[in-house]
Amino acid sequence: MNDEPSVLPPLVVQAQKAAADAGFVMSCTNRTGALLRTLAASKPNGRVLELGTGVGVGSAWLLSGMTTNSQLITVEADRPIAALARGVLGDDARIVVHTTDADSWLDDYTGSGFDLVFADCRPGKFRRRDDLLKLLLPGGLFIGDDLLPQPMWSAGQPTRVGQFLAEIPTQDGMHVTLLNWDSGLVIGARTWQR
């Protein structure tokens, strides 16, 4: 079975071109993106959060699965990278790109909860996970990637990932599945009772 998506959404292609032109190499893969699209489609009229926008490849995949009344909030700390993402994604009224670090965003956010969160940076995944998961509605999905060794990992990343992989299966109020697939994924669902 070939699990590579056979057709890429046009916005994903545009975001991938922007990433390539900028030399940005940390975008999600097409397989992870296709999974994000499928999971976003399972949340009609949903509220979606992405921590770590990058140039917008993951956002484009999420948008391709979202309904017209859904909303995506995405957070990117790097100003030039966030500006590139806005250039790619800016015409879609369903998305708001925040240029701030995820820690500050988590400190300041007081809005409604989310049906799906994609943690694609350290906050929310390797630290402050409890703060992020408090924002997840019952039945909501938590997705994280890059849990298998990657060429761009820093020296401390194997330790962070190892600790995360040891902790996340027993995360309170969550049913969690680890996937030894693509870049290494986690999918968790918030239980109805906390």
C-alpha cells in the first residue's frame, strides 16, 4: 500500500513552494498533513489550534479538511516566517495567524476551547502540555509529530522526546495512541469525564 497522498490541495502546494523558496525545512510531511486533513474533517464547524505555524504547510492541510464555519488559530514566534505564512494563508477567513511565542499565547489566551490541537513546537508538547490540554474540549483531538529521530534535532531533543513518550500514554483525561509511522506521531482524545 502506498500511503502518500496522491493529490495535494492547491494551498498545500503553495505553502510548500513558499517553504522551499525560504529554505524552511521543518514543515510537516505530506502523510502527516493528509492525516491532519482527515482529523480536521472529523470536527465539522470545529475550533482548531496549531502551535508552530511555520510557513503554513500544516495549516494548509488543516484548512483543506475544515468546513466553511470552522476556525483555525495558529501561532508562530518567528516574525519573518509568520509573515510568509500570512502571505500563503491570508485570504482564508477561517484562519488567524498570531505572531507570538506559544508560551506567551498560552499565558494570554482566555477564549473558548478547541476541538483539535496540533502541537508542532516545544510548548504544548514537551512543556506546558497540561496548559494546552486544558483548552481541549471533551472528544477533542491532540496531535503531535516529529517523535522519531529527525536530522534537525538539537542535542537535547532525544531526551525531551523520550520523556514525552514515557509520560503521554498515561496523560490524565486522555486516551492516547502512539504511531511509529512517518515522523512519529501521537494522537490523543480528551475523555468525556476528567
